[in-house]
Amino acid sequence: MSIAEDTPPRKAGFRFERWAPLILLGGAFAIYVVVAVATGQTQYLTFENLIAILSRSIALGITAIGQTFVILVASIDLSVASLISATAVLASVVMDGSPAMIVPAVLAALVLGGVVGLTNGVVVSGLKVNPLIATLGMSLIIQGALSAFVSNFAGEVPVEFQIFAYGEVGPFPVALLFLTAMAVIGWAVLKYTKFGSDMYAVGGNDEAARFAGIKTGRIVVLSHVICSVCAAIAGLYLASRLRSGAPWIGSDGVYDLESIAVVVIGGTVLAGGRGGIWGTMAGMLIFSLIDSVFNIAGVDSFAKQVLRGIIIVAAVAFYAIRSKRIVA
Amino acid sequence: MTDRTDAPRDKRRLPQINPVWFLLAALIVAIIFMNPGFVEPTGYMNFLKRAAPLAILAAGQVYVITSGGFDLSVGSLITLVVVGSSMLTNNDPTATYWVIPVMLGIGLGVGLVNGLVVCVLRVPSLIATLGMMITLNGLAFLWSGGAPRGYLPDTFRFFGRELIRDVPLVRFIPVSVIVLIVVVGLLAWLMHRTNLGRHVHAIGDNPIAARLAGVAVNRVRITAFMISGLSGALAGILLGGFAGVSTDVGTGYELQAITAAVLGGAQLLGGRGSVPAAVGGALALTAIFTLLNFLGLPQPVRQVVQGLILIAAVALAMHRRKQTGT
């Protein structure tokens, strides 16, 4: 109690930006409930179904957590989709049905992710190439190299590794718990470590951060490595889910653009320096809720696409409209 | 910083030539080396004809890039234009005369919406045009029911496919090349000889300074998006002419247009860009693809090469900027 009296009152008023993702999430959930009730399909309102909705977007969620890190430092990563395909194929080829090869395969995938992230980071911060171009180029290189070697499902994932995608602990899928753990770790890193606060500093104002003694290049490289490793994990998850790796799973899921959209809907600013993991998680939930609404309402798949495009823009406009700044 | 590079020495130097022209020249020499037939009109005119849609697209894209944004929606706009034209003309050759203006109108409209979303709703252009890209793709599918039917009448395909024969010196000129020259000439004039072009550069360089200096920032930005949309519609009309109707004609063109503009020295996030150089970039990109084709390299390798060139071009540009200190 005494603490409350001692500390000066926090800035009064409602901090809209902080709550916007939650408001959007609440809105999406309300629409979901209303549509389910209105169409008389109340079986969609059960706990099991909500879990099922969540587990559909695990790969997107993992990728988006990584994407949050790069966007926070005012960078961006378009290479995640091809990296997901590449790591899924790599892991499934290395495993090739043998449980003994699980650990080497996972390590290989993570190392590939790390190397790609390191390259991205060095090209962006060292050569000063615009991150959009650098990672787009990287994406072309990965996709090209990948399709030079494989054109179809390659390798086989042993049953033991499929636990990652299909295992359950009580009512919760393993993958969902894993995603939650990743989100908690990401949140803790951003909130409680020096690296986390440095990231916000670099994203907010690169030059000021450098003058404050932060090694900005290192921060950018590290966040790119985190992003690519997250994409590699998403690739491993998809390999486990599909029981084999295919060179198109990343680009088919449009994980590059969708992860960016999820992050931005979650309130992380593309210009960097503002946002966080929980917003991204809210963004992921919004995305999967919208998809479920479309499914329940039986919206035509082409109309679904049209609505999705409009919803992405509208959701971002929901808070961007209040800013007075001129956006890029 | 600027004191060291004193003015007189600068004047005596040769005028700076954009490196994209050297790249283009080197590529063309390489193509001629691989295929001597390229010096014949059939060779280079076909090359120009193939490059025309991308070049027009790049010339429009450079407006948006120079003003500090991106336009990712042009690829799916091309698809929408091609699919929409085939639906509207409905195999009726006389319909072309009103369908083409409608398509150009759609292009302008898409640009207007992009611009309004960016300026009024303050959505970053990357997200705004990404949303537009998804929406337009969906609309194209919706319009055609997933499988585009019919084909485009010859009157419509005239612009993309026909040749004007019996021209002195070059024997023939494809109509698309004439369209290319006219459009690029107009856009280059607008960018480099009018106040609109100066305003586009100013708001890309420093939007706040431009606003304080009295530039109608929103109006100029919206105009830039509309020019890009118009160029997308034009590119769609040309592509419909020689590529025919499908729901993926435009796929990937948005990134190729950005690549072309960047190869031409346009600076992402604004302030620097040239229409002729962007066209040079588009020609260079097409030349690279042609060359890789001649070399018999498979599609994956072409992708890798495109990625490497993209990164190298921007890295080189940044290196030069650091050296000149601008």
C-alpha cells in the first residue's frame, strides 16, 4: 500500500496503443462467438475447438515471434518463408526415418537458420543494404538453391519426432505449450535483459543508440539470428506435422508476409522501437480467429482472400490512424 | 564534409553516368557474344518487346519509391487487369475501345485507394499495398471464378503483340515498344522537368521539411501511387497481349519492378530516383534473364543469380554513397 502512495501517479489516462491489440482480439473473439451462435453451430464454442484453432497457427506464431525481434530493430525479414522450406527439407532428409538422427537433424536445421540469420544481419548492418532487399535476395537464393536439389517431398520424419506436432500433454498439444514457452522467453528477453532494452533503443533511434554506446550492428545481427532460428524451428514443426519436408511449404503458407502482418497487427511499429511479443501473440490469435470465422460462416475461398486483405489493412489502420507522423 | 570536394574540380569531371548503363551494356555485349542474331532487329526488338511491361512498371514504381514508399500491389493489379479484360471483352473485338479506358481507370483507382490508405489512415505503404495485393488477387479469382475463360480479342492484343512493319532502318517496331517509349518519355519528363517530380523527391528525402516548405505532401504521395497504379494497368494490357490470360500473369512483377528501380539507383525509403535509370534497370534485369536462358541455366539458378545481383547492386550503391559522402 505504501508503495502506491510513494510512487507518483503514472501518466493519467488510457494508453490506447498498449491496449489496441487486446481490443482487436476482443473484437475478433466477439465476432467469432456471434457468428458461431448466429449460424447455430455452437459446437465451435467448446474448449477443445479453441485449442484446435490455436494449434492451426503454431508455425505462423513461431515465425512471428522471430519477426517481432527484427521489426523491433527497424529491420524486416522476407527470407523466413524459404528458410522454413529449407530447414523442413533439411531436417527430414537428415532424419530419413531414423530416430537416432533426430538430434543431428535438429542441430543442422538450427545451424542453417543461424547462418542465414548471421548473413542477413551482416548484409543489413555491415553492408548497409536495405533489409527488404537484403532478405528478399536471400529468400531468392535459398529458394533457388533448394529447388535445385529437391522438387518433391524429401526424406521422412520418424514417429518419435512427430510428437512435436501431434503429442499432447493433458488437453494441451505439445506444440502449443512450446509456442507459449517461446513467447514467455521472448517476452522475458525483451523486458529483463540488456539486449532487450538495447533493441528498443536501436529500433527507436539508431544513431542515438550508437552515441549512447550501444554496439548497434551487433544488436541488429543478433536479432536477425533470432528471427532465422525461429523460422528454422517453424520449419522443424512443419516437417514434424507433414511427416516429411517439401520445398514449397514455406512459400505456400506465405509465412514471410503473414508473419509481418501478424506482427504489425499486434501493434509493433514497422519503423521499429515499439511493440512486443504479447501483441504478436494477439495478432496471431486474431488471424486464426478470423480464419475460423470464415470457415464457420462458409465464406467462399476467393472472397475470403479479398476480406483478409481488407482486414489486414483495417486492423493496422485501427491504431495507425491516430499517429500524426508521416509513414513510409 | 562538403568543403573538401570543391566545386571547380567537380565541374571539370565527366558527367557522372549511372552504373546501370554500364551493367546493361556489359550484359548486351555478353548476349551478342552468345547469340550474334541479337544485333538484327528481330533480336533486339523482341528483347525490347519482352522488357516493355517491366520497364513501364519500373518507371511507375520509381515514383512511389522516390516518394518514400513501396507499391507491392502492381503484380496482382496486372493479374486483375488481364483477367478483367478477358471477362469484360467476352470475345467481342469491338469491346476493346471501352475496356482499355476502364482498365486504366481501375489502375488509377487502385492507386488512389493505396494513396488514401497510406496518407489518411496512416498505414505504412508496405502493409497497405500488401493488403491491396491480397485483395486484388482475391478479386481476380472471384471475377473469373477461379478459372479464367475465353481469350482476349485481337484488337486488345494489338498493343502487346502486333508489329508495325516496313519501318526504315529497323524494318519493324512492335507496338509495345512505341507504348514504352511514349510512356517512359512522359513519366521521365514529369519526374525530372516538372514541379511534381521535385515535390516527389522532396517528400521522399525529408517529408517534414517538404511540408514546412509548402509541399502538399498527401496530394503528391497519392499522385505517386496513382501513377504507379496506372503503369500497372498499362503493363497488364501489354502482358495480356503477348502472354495471354491466366491468374498468375502478374505474380512476382511487383518485386521485379522494385528490383529494377533499385538497380537503377533509386533509394528505398525515398529521396532519390530516376525514371530513365529505372527503365535501364528493367532492361538490365530482362537482359540477365535472357542471358541465363541462353546459358541454358534452369529456373532455380536464375533465382539465385537474381538474389545475388539484387544484394550486390544495393551494397555497391551504398558503398558509393559512403565514399562520396552524400
